[in-house]
Amino acid sequence: MRTSSSSIIVACTALGLIVAGATGCGSRTGPVVDRPQSAREHLALAVKCEQEAAAHEHAAHVAAEGPETYVCDDGAFTSQTTSGTEPLTHWSPCWSYDQSRTAAHQQRAEELRAEARRHRASARKLIEVERTVCAPLSEDELSRTPFFHRDDIATAEPVRDGDRVIGATITFKPVPGLGAAWMKVAIACHQARAATLGYPATYMSYDPTLLEHARFDAADRDGRVVVTVTASDDVDAAVVWSRSAALCGPMPADE
């Protein structure tokens, strides 16, 4: 199966929108999620949203169908007065049931159902993007990234913005059949896989392109492929350079 470069661009654009818009179930009032979520996490959050929606729907049903038409606070006032020698207890009033509570439960249930659908759509899109951009690669190329081949890497140099290191330039030695077009497909595939997994630090941890904020380009220069990797985030930029510099050294035993 062949995949056009335009299909890969569209797929990767969609991937960027998913990563940028990832949130958690109930995030409207809950904590802010500050990292991309994996496809598995999106599916788990969809289940959680559905469960919370069911609870709100049950509460709305009980409130609407229950026999109680009044809502009374439990217990009596702690302070008491007396009438003669007998104490008088003051009980809380029983107010008419607030029908808006039923509507509020129903509205929240609808919001949670919609959020569950968004999480499922995000998971589906992550998987579809990975399948699309990885289609041209062989099983062997799926098991490792181009940066695994240290013997075929000539140099790694830092990319600077003034005094800041914002990434690296990695130059590959001449390799039969290797070109910038193929390199772009291979890197895009593994970036899509990393996104589907939620960018775990353990996924191809030698590769400088597999970070949330990493961006790359590849070009053919004098028979060699040159990959430039940068990151907008200072922490990721430091990791990009650290991983790139390590590519010119011996491969660690755990890789």
C-alpha cells in the first residue's frame, strides 16, 4: 500500500489538533491536563465519562419520579429554648423540591456523553493517523527508527537561537536508497506512534524526534540526508540535543 505525502500531511495536521485539544473527563471543572493523552487513555476517559453520565441520569430520574415533593434538612437546631420547664426543639423547614436540580443532572449527563464521544473520536483519529503514515514502512522499519542506525550517522550539531540550544542537526552518511522523502515518512510514522502511546519516555528513547514539542525537517544535501530537529519547549530542546549528541557515541546496551 502506497501513501501520498499529501495524505501524510493531512494526517499529521489532524494529529496536532488532537494533541493540542486533549483534556480529561469532567475537565470543565476538574484539573487541567498538561500532557497529551494516549489512545488508551482517551478510551478509558470515555468510559469514565459514560459512568458519570449514568450516575447523573439516575439522580435526575430519582428526583423526578420519587414520591417526595419536599426536601427537609436532617436534624434539629443545636440550640434549644424552653417553654416553662419543657425544652422546645426547632426543626429545619421542609421546602418545595427544586425542579432545577433534575434539569441540572440531565444537562450534566448530556455534557458527559458528549465528552465521551469526543474522547472516542480522539482515540480513533490517533489510531487512524498512525495507520495512515506508517503504511509504507516494513515491519523491520516499524520496530526501530532511522536514528537506531548509529553507524550510518556522520555528525550531530546543535541548532542555536542566540545563546539558546533549540535542537540539533543530524547528518547521515551516504546510504543506498536513503533520501529525505523516505526519512520524512519514517519519522512521521514513529511520531504518530509516540502520540498514540501518549509520548512515553521509554518509546525509542534514543530518537530525538519523538518528543511532544519536537518538530523536524529533512533535506538531501550532497548525497546525504540532513535532519533538523527543534523544539519550542526548553526542556524538550535540551533532550533533543542530548539524544542527538548521544547518536555519535556507542549504543547503550538496553537499546
